[in-house]
Amino acid sequence: MTTQEKTILVCGIGEIASATARRLAGEGYAVAIHQETPPATLRRLMSFSDAWFDVQASLDGFSARRADTSSEFLLGLQTGEFIPILTQRFVDVTERWPWDIIVATADDGEAPPEPLLNLAEFTIGVGPEFSVGRDCHVAIQTEGRDPGAIVREGAPPRFPKSPVEETSRILAGACGVFRARQTIGSCVRAGDMLGEIDDAPVYSPVAGRIKGLARKGLAVRDGTAVAEICRSDAGQVAGMGERSVLIARGVAFAIEAELEGWTPLQFENWL
């Protein structure tokens, strides 16, 4: 099959999933996104997540659109004019179309989909939540110094977080409806109000630039992240981030290797 004849389902709509879908669509694959529940993505300008609510969103020159009917789904899949977003149950999405490849992510702390092995010819799990042979055919490393590395045995490694974080996440202190009073990209000072959860104000504990912010009107739980502050005013707040680009490139390379029948180099017996 040619690239254009391969259909790929990307599970997730967060930063990594969106960069992956955008990369694969740019390479000519027929790509769709699946997101069943309202996404809690904070870095909304670095993903397609707002399309789940607003019907359409763009990321670095590519558009994604909710496809609530079969005709919309087929239009996006066949023409490539936009990446269709499917919101039906995962089991219905995997049964309604003979996907050649399924790529699953666990962005924003969401639980990964069920094991993918028997759902497509080739399956990829992105992140340490997935294990090769149990959940997928290959996995992609997302943490550490080598994001995008292809893992063919076991699960991608986990790495401890750096003691010096470039961003700070602000967590909800109660359950309720979040109402933002700021916008992504705005600069704030320590103590500035970011929004309210019902009638309780949410303040920024640090100064910086808002990199991520929960949607206004989103229901949140106690302990849910509602904002992310970049401590540098020059921090990126829109478009694909460098780490996501590397991960998406790793996914694309794994697919290319599978389609071309490349065999990974083995060094164990080399002298």
C-alpha cells in the first residue's frame, strides 16, 4: 500500500497526540483523532483540543474538525482537508473502520485506551504507560533526554522530574466549575487571580506567562490542574513544542520502518 492508502487512528487530543496527528497528516497518511470525553488539556494553543468544544481548531497550518456524522468523517479522511475528530465510544470507532495503524497516547494524565494489539495491523503506544507485547507492537519514549526513541521490548523508561521546573501547575482546591479570568499568553504576577472555581478565586503563586489554562466553564475536580505558568516571559505558548515534535517524528519513523520492512540493527553479536 502507498502512504495515502494507510489509515491511522490517533487516540488522544492533547499536546503529544495533536503533534503526532499533524505530523502524520503532513506525510500524507489518512489520519483521524479519537477523543471520547471532554479533554482537560491546559496547553490548548499547542494542541487541537479546543476543536472538541468549538468544532474546529488549527495547529501549525493544519486544521482538525469534529466529525459527528459519517459524511464529515469520510470527507476529512479521504480528502485530507482537515483531520476528523471522533467522539464516539472507542469500541465503536475501532469497529466502524478497518484501521491499518493505531497510535495511542496518555496525554494530560488520562488513562490509555485498552490494549491495542488485536485492533490493527500495527499499533504504537506513546509513553511509559504502554508495554510492548502487552499493549502494542512498539512504544515511543516520551521522557528523559531521548524523546521519540523507539522501544521494541518492555515499556519506555520513566525518569525523575528535574528539581528545577520551567513551569508551575496550579491545582484546583475544590470541585466545581472553573471560570477563567485570564487568557493563554498573558503575563501574570504572583498573587494575580487566574479565575474562579464556583465562587472561590484561584491565584497564581508565581510570576510568569500563562502557558496553559483550563477552558472557561469546565467542570473540575479537587486536585485537577487548571493552569500552567511558564516562569519565563519568552516561553512558548502556541504551536508544536520541541519535545512533541521529536516524539511525533519517532512515531512517523516507526511507521515508516514497519511499512518498508526495515529490520532493527542488532549489536549483541558484533565484534
